[in-house]
Amino acid sequence: MPLLAYAGGIVLIAIVLVACYFLGGGDWAAQAARVGIVALIIGIILPIVWFIRTRSRLAVSAGMPRRIISIVCIVALLAASPIANAMQGSLHMQEGRYFEDRGQWQAAIDEYTAAGEKKPGSVALARTYTSWGLALNKAKLYTQAINQFTTVSTDYPGIDDQVIQAHQGEVTARIALGKQASQLGNYNEAIKNFDTTLKLQYCYAACQSEVKGVDSTAYYNLGESQFKEKNYDDTVTSFDKILTDFAGTPEAAKLHKHMATSLLNVGKDQRRSSCSSAVPTYQRLGKDFSDTPEGKNAQNELKQPQNVTGHFVNNEPNRNYTRMSLVQGLMGNMTTDQMFALWDGTQLKTDIQANGNFTFTAVPQDNYDLLWYQNSGGTERVAFRYNTLTNIPTHTAKVGPLCPVDVGDVKAGG
């Protein structure tokens, strides 16, 4: 074969291999595998052609140098395929780093995974997820960034340097998300992010200090918005969070007046729906907000006397009790004179209506026993019921702050 044709054949093979690499598509490892397969095919065909030409005496005897070159080329072609297969992992890693350096994060992850990298021990994957998260932080795509940082913390806990960066990145992202929400007036969302950040084990002293400040402001702004809408229960909840968790912040002092107003309104609602639940609210107002008009109002209300009502049930047919009293000191087995002394000594008396109802108005706060009275033809009688084992009166009235007292059915005899 003429030298020019021989050299041209070698160049043609090289061109074919280069074309297979660049024109076939796929990643570097796939391209290398494809070249290896084509080289293997050529490496098999060439000896066959050479053998046929030799046997048919069509070929002119080649010199030793050309034979050596031919053998080397065939060996190289045959070796290309196993070499390409052996290099698959390395090529995936190299291309993964190429994509990582250019910020093509998912492509880098795909290549590293194809190379056999996996959680929890892959430094390359952990590094890529961390870098992806930091890049998203820089682009202000904080929610997506948190997803990447969470992947590092969860799937690669042993890659310490990357976990530390991921933790720092997550804290930054959550604080930024909270501040964004606050600026938009979405205080609940801001609080959600700030509260979550404060609970992170890796939110250390500087983080705690910063987040407590912005979290307190978010709770305050939320409370103020609720106050303007007259949502007093929600206002108290928001302000209480500040007083409990952020007592040293400026917002804890700023909320004082509106907190007092809100508590008073909450207390009024409680008195209408379930009066006893209002007592702690008024007591708190009177104690912690005594410097406000609302606090002074609460102190006054807590001192006021209350009405006592009930229904008298007479199970003694021969008796006609017409009056009821509130006394103190009744005990079983008292003499008639002792009972009349208590009756005569109290100002808290009222008539029993025909239907059995009775009402005492403006009863001072204290504990009382119920004593009933009849006057039949000039003959007076007083009576009460008591436990025969303890001598303690059965029917009592405990008059406390804020709330009227209903003693229910008061039964005589039977």
C-alpha cells in the first residue's frame, strides 16, 4: 500500500473516532464508551482485512516499520474499549466537577451519582448541595435554598465542614425569609420562620440575639394589627408571647397600654360568657397594669359586692317560710336562741317569692350560710339544713369577685 494511502487510513480512523466522541451526544463517560466500542470494531476489522489481503496475495509486502505501526494501532484500538470502561467513574467525577464549577448543580449531582457517589459519605455530593444552597441564598431564593441545606444536614451528617456551612446557610435563609414576610406585613409567616430559627440547635448566641429582636418586633406588629381590628383575644396572645419570651426587648414596654385595653375587653367578654374565667384576667389587670385606667377599673370591679340568687323548695307542708337570710357561723345542733341571734344579727335578708325564687342584692364578698324564716300567727321559726355527721350547713353561698352567685335549689325538710 502506498505510504500516502497508509497514512491517510490512520488519519481517517482518527477522524472517525473523534467524530464518534463529539457528534454522538451524551456525557463524557458515554462519549468515551462509544469511542471505545467503535475502536474495538475497527480493531477487529483491520486484522481480518489484513489477513484476507495477505492470503489473496493482493497486498504488497510491507516493511518492518509499517508492520510495527500497524500492530501498535490495532492493539491500541482493541484496548480502547476496556480502557474507556475503566475510566467511566473517573470521567463522571471530572465532568461532575466541571458542572459544579460552573454552577450547573443538578447536572453535577447527576454525574457524581453516576460515578457511584452516594449518601451519607459523599463529600462531592454534600459540597454540591451546599454550594447550590449558598447560590440560591445569593439569588434570594431562600425557600429553595433551605431545601438544599436540609438535604446536606439530613443525608450527609458526617461531612462536618459541609454540614456547618449548611447550618449557617439555613439560618441566614430563614432570617431573610422572616424579614421579607415582615416587610410585606405577613407577620404570621415572619413569626413562623423566626420561631423555627430560634429552635434550631445551631442557632447560637449571636443568632439567638438577632432573631429574638426581629421576632419580638414581628409579634408586636401582629398584636398591633389585631388590636386595630379589635381582635382582643389574639392581641393578648401575641403580646403575651413577647412578655414571656422577649421580656427584655423594647416591644415589651411599648405594648403596655394596648395590652391593658385588650385584657379589659377580654375580661368583659369572659364575664358575659363564663364569668369565673374573667377573675384571673381582672386580677392580672389590677396587679400588672395598675398604672392604667383599665387596671384601676379592674381593681374597683374586683371589690364590688355581688347578687346571690336561688330557688327555695319547701318540703315541709306545715311550714310557710317567707324569708331567707345569709348568715355566718351556723352549725348543726345549735339552739333556737343561737339561730335567732344569727337571724337578728344579719342585714342580709330577702323575701321568698311565691314561685320560690329569692334574690339578695349587693352582697359583700365572703362565705355565708343560708337560714330561712317563718312567722305564722305570731309564732316565729328559723331553720336550715346540715350534714348530721359533720354539722356543716348544706346550703351555702360563696360570694367572690365579679360574678353573681346562684345557689340553686335550697331545700327545707324532706
